[in-house]
Amino acid sequence: MSDTGPQTDFDPIEPNTGREFEPVDVFPATEEFDLRPGADSCFKCSACDTSCPVAEVDDDFPGPKFQGPEQWRLKRRQGHEIDDSVMSCSNCMRCDDACPSGVPLSQMHNTARGEYVSEQMSKTSVEYWRNRVLSNYRTSAFLASKVPRLANVAMNFGPARWLMEKTMGVTKEREFPEFASTTFREWWAERGGADESRRRARAHRERLGLDRDADKRVAYFHGCYSNYNTTEVGKAMVRVYERYGYEVVAPEQKCSGTPMFANGMLADARRHAEVNVSSMADLVEQGYDAIASCTSCSMALRQEYPELFDIEGIETVAANTFESVEYLRIHEDLKTDVREASVSGELAREFAYHAPCHARNQGLERQSVELFGDLEGAGIEDVGDSCSGISGTYGWKEEKYETSMEIGEEMFDHMAEADGDVGMTECPTCAMQMEHGTGYEIRHPLELLEEALVENPQSEP
């Protein structure tokens, strides 16, 4: 009989030896962010897999459960590499919203994708450089903005699109977005920048009977697309916020990093994030809140930055970042103002509204439908909870184009059945897909707010 006494599950003494038990760390925490607690929370219910738009149409894609906790466990064991199917994840992040256990699935996917690109993908491959170009859209857009008319013609010239597909794998089926003749930041500077916004905001405060020096200040993260392409969205944001007495600043900024996350270019994303966090953190300390008109940009600043990077001030920026309409709904009586307003002319239309996946992840999927439901002169209809399918750069890849269109079929069908003949969404690439699949004109909620609430918005520069 052993003299070590009775054994229990928690006894630190090994049976029959008298030696103290030394636990083996099967999954050592070697990462900057330890993902083991998240992996351990997964109980394989597969809710994430059933919510995944890619898995729904692509039988070869193993789904988010494998890409997340299962692949994380496999990678902890010697000899296992990241499966290349991680590059088929579109980064829609619907799995985060679906998981009942709070498993950080998209964080796991982004981490695995970054590791795959850094350690396993050939840096001389066409795929790598195609993805690098697509994910750094800001650089391409900056160059195109110098000669916008030439860029618009050249990038949509049929033979050029055919050549890009054959040499780079960028689908020829899509038309490139039009570049604005004047960027938002050029318009902002010509208008007078922050000083002019302060003057206009104070004038509106006096009209509203508010303290002229009230502390209402926001820092606008306009992102790449509102700067180089849909500048009317950025202008609408400024005018609507000034109408409520907010002083707007447009700080130094780079890309939010969303397309870089989706392509595993985490080093590029970090470089951009460092600039964004630095400029936004300084303003937050001065009493500003960060506002984004693109739901993918607000998602990046709120969730992906603190999940992936350890940058000073990052938690503060995340906690003070809001989507543009969301912020006004929180701080102003926006619902009443819209109910008492009306629209006529160009935007007195019926709108088919699509909630982007990244809006759903922030709990914002119903805000536009609820807000504009009582607006006189316009109507709005939700076209369902399906994914648009484009997922940023995903639908621009030649090998992913058909998958993206198959995912988008449900949305296209619902738009065709809706009363509206104009689309509405907060996401610029969802807007591309909606227009591509239906031929509809697509507008941003801020544009309808501007039409409803701002007097003579087109009378100013």
C-alpha cells in the first residue's frame, strides 16, 4: 500500500512516487495577445459556421470554427502550419456576432492570416503583390487623385481591365470607382478647415439657443473612400454635425487598415494604425470624440486595433470612437428632428437599405431603417440580413469574384423585390456591390440626413 495517502483530482503528489506533480504547458502563451481563453470557450456548437456567408456557398471552405479555435490549437503543436484556406475568409466578422460564447473568432482569423502571409506565402508570388496593392488602396487612390479624369478613363478602359486580370488577378468584371475631381481634404482646406467649422458651429449654437462656447467637438475619421471617391459623404457629415453645433476637425490620418487585415498585411496595418491612434488619442485627451462615416473604419478603431496591436492610447481611442449616425442618435434628439423634417427633389425617393456586416457587429443594423421610417417625402425598406458578398477587396480578386456574387444573390433579389429603386448603405464597398448587382444608384444615410436637416447645403462651397 502506498504511503502517500489517498489521491484526489487536485492532489499535487504523483501516485506511488511521492514526487510533486509538475503540470505540462501543452499550449504555451507565446503571442503578444493570449488567445487560449478564447479557444477554450469554444464548445463546437457551429453557430459561427452556419452564419458564415463564404461557407454557405463554398463547400471547400472549412468555416470559421476551423479557422479560429481549431487551427489555433493545431498551430500550437510542433509541425503544423496555418492552412491556406484562411485566405478564403472574407473578414466579414459575422461569426463574432453569432458566437454565443464570445470566442474572439475574427481576432484569431486576423492573427492566423497575418502569420500565414508573413511566414508561408511567397513574397514573389503574383497573389502576394496583388493583395498588397489592393490592401493599400490609399496609395493607389492618392496617385489617381492627382490626375482624376485620366485615372477614371484609364482604369476603366476595357483592355486595361483585361490586362490587370491576366497579369495581377484583379477581376475585369467590376468597374473601378470614380475618383473625385477634388478630394475631401482639399475641399476641407479650401473651405477654411477647423477654423471655419468652429465659426459655423458657433453660429448654429446661437440659432439653437445653446451656449456659444459649448463643448461639442468631434474628430472626423473620413477614411480613404470619402476622401478620394465619395467626397459628398464627408461634406454631408461636416454640414450635419455643424448644424447641431459641433466643431469638426479632420486630423492627420491614414487608412483604417481594414483591407490590410483582410489580406494578412498586419505590418502595413500597424504602421497606419500608429498614425491614426497617435492623432486621435491627442484629440480625445482634449475632449474630442472620434467619428467615422464608414462602418468598417469605426469597427477597425473600436475592435480590431485593440485586439491586434499594443499601441499607447489605443484603448482610449477605441472607447471614444463612434459611427457618425450612431453618435447623433446618442447625443441629439435626432429621431424627433427627422420626424419633423421632410425631403423633396432628388432624394424624395424610396430607398432599399442594406446593413453592412460590420454595422451588425456594432449593433447598428436597424438604425437607418428606424431613423428614416417617419421621414416625410422618403421611404426606406430593409432588404434583409444577408452579406453583400464583396467584403472589401475580396470581391475584387478574380478567383473570388464568382463566390462574392453568389453570396450577394440574396441581397440582389431582395433589392429587386423592394419598392425602392435607390440603394442605401454605410459601407463604400457594399455600395459598389449593390450598384454592380442591381444597377441602382447608392446613397449614404448622411446624405439623406443632410437633405432633411441642413438648409441649402449646396449654397456653400
